[in-house]
Amino acid sequence: MIGEFELIKKYFHRAELAPSLTGVTEVGDDCALLEVPSNMQLAQSIDTLVEGVHFPFNCDPKLLGYRALAVSLSDLAAMGASAYYFMLGLTMPEVDKSWLEGFSDGLSAVSQQEGVALIGGDTTCGPLTISIQVQGFIKKGKALKRSSARAGDKIYVSGSLGDSAGALSFVLEGQHPATVVDKDICRLLNRYYKPTPRLALGQWLGGNGATSAIDISDGLLGDLQHILTASHKGATLNPDIIPCSDALIKVCGLEQANRFAMTGGDDYELCFTWPENKALMLPEALECTVSHIGHITKKMQLVNSHTGNDFNMSSYTHF
Ligand code: ADP
Ligand code: MG
């Protein structure tokens, strides 16, 4: 049997999970001690994933570790913050060494890729639940909020939408990206399990004049509505130009792909607003496409620019 402290040391205090510890004066005590640079604000967010609710039973632990950290980092991306640290609250029913090894490897992959260090956490026994709190920095007063969209602003989304919703039925069947034969279904599964937190895009947008942003976790219509409500504005949206991947269209057909792109969650792309009269020229180094999908309006309604009618709101809610 491996003891609690030995377990933490072996799986969570490993070098691969500490790629950058600048600004951390101490870990491993009752608290981690951090320095916040003088012209910066600390951006923090926490996300919890519960087995059977947010991911299927018997999920590959490596994919789960990857997804849990990537999803949490997406909130920092949405506000234009850089990512530095994370803390892990792990509740598990038993100590399963191969599960812990896989989970730790999945966390390490994202930790290395994004340069974020695990600086503490809590380990308890119970139904499998993963809470990850992320911390980053942002120049004082420069956060990309939901509340600052202005009438006339252009609305954009990054990447393509709907892939994770398209993956869901295969996820629930227990399909794994490494063993599934169909390459389009494999692409969808990878988008579900390995979302890309748009950190570089968010920071660039924050530094170059975007007026508001949100990450798409619950579906475009619902998440855009959060910007509209917070900004006391409305929008017109052209449903025919919401970007969908070829893989999604091949697997689900065009009509269902569009529906998933409008209302499906779990893509973790950014939806943001940009001044009307300013050209948006993204640096190639960001390796990210964006699509102009509509406009912010004064009237507090979300209107289909094709039909002139209100959208039927049907994005995912938890309760
Ligand atoms: P306490 O009893 O003071 O709450 P713990 O026994 O929970 O402390 O944790 C001991 C140390 O190990 C702390 O520094 C804590 O941050 C760290 N830790 C506990 N669980 C994890 C985990 N899952 N990942 C990373 N660090 C952890
Ligand atoms: Mg303590």
C-alpha cells in the first residue's frame, strides 16, 4: 500500500509538473506562497469534473488529466491572462497506481505544453471528482471582460465549433481516439479529450483592442448570451457562417453539424467582440483562425440575421 504523502510526492510533486516555478517562493507547506508582479492582477478560476456527469465512467486517466487541465486553463484564455500555476483537488474511490500514473501523465503533458506548474492541492477518498484551480497574471485593468461589448462591434469565434458535441455519442460508447478506426470520428474524439486552451489568442486579443470575450464551454448561443446580458446589448448572428470542421460534417451531416456548432458545448474556443472600424489582423504565429459571425446591437435580442427571428435558446445548463 502506498501512503497519502508518498502518493502525492510520486504522482503530483514530479518535475514534469513543475515546468516553471518563477514567482513561487514555496510549495509543499500548508499553503503555496506566490509573488504577484507589481503591475499585474492575479486571475483565478476553478472547474470541477465529476465522473458520470462531466466525463464517462472508466475514462482513460491520461485523457482525463489532459482534458481537466486544458478545460480549466481555457478560463484564463478567455480573460486574456497568461497561465502560471494550478492546484489540484483530487477525490478518488481507491488508490489505483496505474490510474494515478496515467492521470499524472495527462496533467504533465498540458503542464509542459502551456508552462503551468502544479503548486499544491488536496487528496481525498470518495467518488471520482477532479477540481482544478488555475492562476495567471494579467496587466492591471486589462482583463477581457464579458461586460464591455459595444453596439456595432463585430462578433468572432476562433477555430471551429461543434466537434465536441459531435464526439459525445462516441465518448459515451467508450470509444478511444487511439483505437477508433474512422479518422473523422478520431478527430472529433481528440477535440473532446484534448481541447486547446486559446491562451496565446486571448492574450493577443487583450493586448490589441478586443472589447469582450468568453470561452465557449456550454454552446455558442448560450455563451454569447452571457456577453450580451453582461454588456446590456443584443446581437445579430448568421447561422450559416458558423465554422464547422469537415470531420463534423462528414460524421453528422451539414444540418446536425450546424446545430452542434450553435448549441453544443465543450469546444473551448473563444467568442469575442472587436471594434467595428478596426481591421483584425491576427499574427500567423498564433496558429489560429477566427471567423466573423455577426454584430453587437443596441436592442437586447439575439437575432438570426437570416430569418430576422429570435434564436431559440437551447444551450446546455447544469440544472
Ligand atoms: P493539509 O493537511 O495541510 O491540508 P495536505 O496533507 O492535504 O495538507 O497536503 C500536504 C501537501 O501536499 C500540501 O502542500 C498540498 O498542497 C500538497 N498536495 C496535496 N494533495 C495534492 C495534490 N493532489 N496535488 C498536488 N499537491 C497536493
Ligand atoms: Mg494544513
